[in-house]
Amino acid sequence: MHNLKKQQGMATILLVLLIGITVMLITASVAKTLVTNREAGVAAHAQTNAQLMGWAGVSAFREYLLEQGKISATKITELNGKNVTLKYEVNKKEIIAKNIRVTGCTAEGSPCSVIANISSDNKTSQSATTIEATYNLVLKNGTASIAGEKSTINFSQATIMSGTALEAEVPNSNVTLNIDGYTSIQAGFTTKNISELTINSTGNVDIDCSFTNCGTAKININAKGYVRIVNPGNFGTIYATGDVMLTTGVNAENIYSMKNVNLTTNSTAQVIKANDYVLLTNATATDIYSNSNVTLTAGSSAKNISALGYVALSASSVKGNVEAADYILVSASTVEGYARAYNYVELNAGAKVYGNVYAKGLSGGPTLAPNSAVSLSASWIGGNVYTGKNLRLWDIINEVEIEKNVYMITGKSVVGGGSKSIKGSLTYSNSISELSFTIPRVVDTAAIEDYINKQTDFKTKVDVRVYKNEANYIFMSVNGFDRVYLNKLKNKKNNSTYLYENNIQYEVDSNGIKTLVSNNGFAIGDYTINGSNKIGAICKVAVSGVCTQEIIGFLPRISVGKTLGIDNDYDYLAGTWYVRSTSAASSIDNATFAPGTLYFDNKLIIAGNANLGADSMSNVFTNSFLAEGSIDAIAFSPRIYSPYNVLRAGGVSIICDRILKTINNSPFTDVPPTTPVTLSNKYLMPTNLCKSPTEFAYNMNTDANDNKLNVSIDGQSVPKLDLGYVALMSNKTIRIGACAQIYGDVLARGHIEGSAGCGITKNTNAIVGSVSTQGENSVANTFGAGSKIVTPKSEYTNTKETPPVTGTGTGLTAESSKLQWSKYL
């Protein structure tokens, strides 16, 4: 995702990002690595296992701190100088948090940090490692929770979510949903693990979550248009250039509108600031400010009201004060504070004002008393009356209508009333200082508009073509699946690296000598193994579709064949590329295709493997898929991990040191017995993804000095992506459906369509990654019932929070714990 708007750093606590981590597991950091093996001759895979155990221990100790902190902050301080065993298997494995040092954590507002050496010892493989980790804790009196992260989802054009689940991997996350167009959140929409969801929309916003209450997240809205919410939900601050309408039990915090605000049927808000009319019907607000008129009716209530127009109350109540730059009309309602108006105050049957009444009488008067500034009919005032014109009392019965005194401009009079209507005195003066009040213009429309403009100042730019030179396998329609350009791929056997430059295939040998291979890449041909004909070998020369020179690599797994003359796992037909896992089930360590980034110059359809559960659990792709055309990931529920996201289920070697296996998972510990000969028993290693067989590079989007790189899209310079985090990128439409699971960022130059159709399974449809669209095709993004978007942990996406920040909280129990620093010892 290329977001031109600068994203803000986290306001609570984030880990420090460092360089060159060998592995990442659960923790939210990239740690600087200084690895020392306990035993010099230990195997690399054994050491990696110990490191994985160590990182699991880093995460486990964080959870342990939180559990102790829930009880009391003293449980944290008591750990100082102690060791904690996190895992112990006799003569097998142990993970211990040693040499624990606690700083602070003693009083409200004090810093709180814990340093521990996480020691892991895999006795079976004779390998060990120690990681020093520093945790910052947020203290809060009460319950404990993990501090969330910040994530952003970006859609261009209208976006419709109906029955969609929006979730976060990290509890209490803050998620921003940027939509460059109309926004519709419909019935069945839910949130999970999200404390706040902020919707920034350049168009109108309609929300009706029906029975789900939109989940548990507090939802903030900033809209260049109207905001219309029907049915209950937990809403925070709402900014809108158009009207704001809350109907049927909608609870909001603050509302700022350039136009009208309308609350009905048990809806509530705290502060309301509107440039135009405010209407409450059987609704509640705290403070209401309007540059126009305010009406409360049908059992509504507010604390204070200030309007530059009139204020009308009918069968409603105000706990505090009412002021209007025009008039105040009160009917069968109460005002517990004062009422003051530039023109007049009219109290009709059942009206009560417990405080003072001020009316300047600058212009006009009540319809039946045009020369009066204060008018009472079967009503009551508990304080003084200050009037610049006549006082009109319509009742002639002998009851008190004004409990205290009346102050009137000389020459004016009391009209009507009985002998006891005014309980206090009547005083005439040439001027009354109490009538010199002013009613300020509280609603700053320029500030509201400026805030909305800043929140909606975002654009997304997507173009797969700028990443073609970073793709590892490049497929062009002119060749179909007969040929492929190899790029930034290294052969483990001969140390040759294959490069693609300007539609020409090169090979660079171990001495750095660069030679031309061909103008159309390498051949993908058939081969034989154990007497059987198979498909998918990569070689320099193929005759009639059969490799005749040595095999340098494979596109699919070993032993993939044909069905009725059609290649099982891939095909090209009439402008559409097909990749699929139909030959056999695939797994994370024996994925359907060679690891790396696959680039296609036309439409791409990705299919999984059919199974009884009708889910995605019987197939795996460990690739970044880039297509100049649309991408469909629906049929047979494909499960896709971007290269870096394989760490969710496995290790770095899945991408950087993957061994060849058959479709039946039989590994080749030596070169497979193929004809022609195969050079290596390993897949080609993507050099732009891998620093070594056991370490990812994480540097595709940085220069040698670790400075971020930019690319040019549509004439604009935007941050470059690291394709290791990208699962799908299309220059047109991306469609994800059935029970597909996508782990990695998803980006479309056009739009995205999400749907779901899972069978009897607990493994449901999901996109676990950052999602962005540019909206070039002017078609709405749609996510139907059952579709799910999960914002990922920061270590699994391009949209990281930078720079990281550190902070502290207050209280006496640990509310959150974030890994701030970690390194190998």
C-alpha cells in the first residue's frame, strides 16, 4: 500500500525496530542478531530450532508479565532478581527467563520496565541460545490488557461491507479505515480485538449494523458528506461536512457537523456542534451548540444549549442553561438553569425555568404579545426576570408565576397577571447590566472543515509494473507456461544467480561473470523421474516441450503430472493464467509452487485443493502473486502466505532453503534421479527476500544505508513496498471468496470483492493483512456476508508504525506490556 498521508506513530508503546533478525516468532520486533552457538559443530537447523524456542519464550514471558500484572503491580516488582521457568521437558527442552531486572513499577505514573535473559536449550539437538529482552509495561489501576497496535486499511471508490468481520490480530488495536468514496456498513458487520475503529470517508457514510451493534469497537467517523447511523452501536467522535442523523438507540460521544444534526429514538450524544439546525426527538445530549436553531421534543433532554438562532423545547428538559441569539420557546418542559435570549423568552403551559430569565427584546416578540420580551402562560420561573420590553402574564388566577424579582427597562410594563403573579419586587431602570450578555459563535466551521480535510487527505497508489524487476518468476503471455524469466534467484549447487533485465535473461556465475541466456527466459519443460513423465522443470533448452539440458529448478513440486494431457497445477488459456493445487494436497513445507514472487502479465486465477471440509486447509502457496490483470482467489479456497508470512506456520527455510519433495511429501536428501539431470535438491533461493538460508533480508525497499526507497506511480513518488509482505497485487480487480485464507498484504489498482462460502469447518475465510485499493476502475469495493479482514501484527505487513515510540502509563496494575528491545547474547 502506498499511502501518501503520513501515518502517526503509536501513542502508547511500541518495540524498537532493529536490523537483521534471523527469525521472528510472535514478538513485534526485528532484533539485531549476535548469534553464538553453544557447540561449534551444531547443525544450522538445530540452532534455528533453538532460536525459535527462544523467541517463543520472549512472547511467553510477555504474557506471563501480563498475568502477574493483572493481580498487582507488586507481582512485577517481586520478580526482580529471580528466574522463571517457562517450559521444561526433562532431558529435552527448557526455556527460562533468567536474571530478571525490574525498574520502576512502584507508583502511579512511574516508568515500568523489565529486562530478562530468555534462555532456550534444546538438549536433543544440542543447541542453545539466549535472548535479552526489554519490556515496557503500561500500568493502570483495574484490569490488564495488551497494548494494541495501529493499522490502516485503504479503499478508493465506494466501499460496502455487509455481514463483514473486521478484526485485529493484536487485542485493543486502533484501526483506521480510509475510504475515498461512499461508505456503507450494513447488517451483520462486526469488530473484534479493535478498541477504536476510525472511518475516514470522502463521501457519505451509512451505517446500519442491525443486531450486531457493529461489534465492540468504538467507531469514530470523519466524512466529507452526511453520516447516517441506524440501530445501536458504540460511536465515538463524528465529524461531517453534511448532516448527521442518529436513529434508534445510537450512542455517540461528540458530533461536529457543517450542516444539521438529528437524533431520534433513544439516541444519545455528548457534545453536539452544528452549523445548522439541531433536532432531538426522544433523544439525549449533554451540550448542544448551533449556529442556527435547536429543537428538543418528545422526551428529549440536554444539559446546556447555546444557539445563534432560536431554541424550542417541547415535553423535554434541560439540566443546565439555555441561551439563544433569537428567541426561546418552552412548552411542557423544564430548564433547571437560566434562560437568556436576545429577543424573547416564551413559556407556555407546563413550562418551568428554575433559574433566571433574561430577554433583551431586541426585535419582535411572541405572536400574541409582540411588544413583550418575556411571556408566561400556565408556567413558572423560579428566579429573577430581566426584560428589555414588556412582561406578559396570561394567567389571571391568584398563583405565583415568578418566584423572585422582575427588573424592567423604564417605560415598559407588566401586562396581565394576578395580584400574586410576581412574588418578589418589580424594579424599573434605564439600563440593566444583566442584559449586556453576549452569545458567542461557538461552532467554528472553519476548524471542523480543516479537521475533516486533514483526516481525509489520503490517496492510494498501486501498480504492479513498477515491481516487475523485483519478481522472481516472470510469465509473459507470448510464451504461456512454456517459458519463464528468472530474476534474483540463486542456484545453491553452482552459486549462479539469474537476473532479468529489459526483457533479457542473464546468468551471473560464482565469479560475477554475467552472460546472456536468452531473450525469452528459461524453458519450462517435461522430464522423467523413476520412469514417469512429469512437468514443471526449468531448463535452458526444451525440445517439443521436453527439457534436453540440465534442470536448474522446478516451478511446481516434483512429480506433478498431467490429466487428460493438461498440466495439473498450471495452465494458460485465452489471456488467463491458472495456478492450482489440484494434483495433490500441499502443505506449508511443501507448498504448491516454488517460493518467491510470481509475476503475470494478464489475468490470474488461483485455485486450491478440493476437500471434504470445503476449506483451505489442504493447500498452501508461499508466494507473492502479482498480476497486470485481475486476480481471482476463490475456487477450492486457496491458502496463500506471502514469503515473510510463512513465519506464522514455519521457518525461514521454507522460502530460503526449501528442499525438493514429491507431491506425496517424500523429500530428496540428494539430487533427484531425473532425466535430464537436476543440479540441486533445493529450490532456487530468492536473493531479494533472503539474506541467507536461515535469515530474511527485509531490505527490498531500502538502500545500502537502510534509507527507505520510493517508486514512481502515476507521476507521483511513493514509498516502495517489500514484496515479502505482499500476498496479492493486481492492476485491476481482486476477488477473494469461498473459504480462501490470505496471509499478507492485498493491493488492487482497481477494486476488491470479498465473499465467503465455507463448508463445515472452523477455518473460515479471511484476509490477514493490510488491504488497499486505488479505485482506478471506479467500481465499488464489496465485502459480503462471511468475509473477514484481519489487520495483522506489525511484523507481517508493509504498513509498520514508524518511528517507534515509548511511553508509560499510570496505575497500580499492569495494563499492557510491549517488547521494546531484544538481542541475542
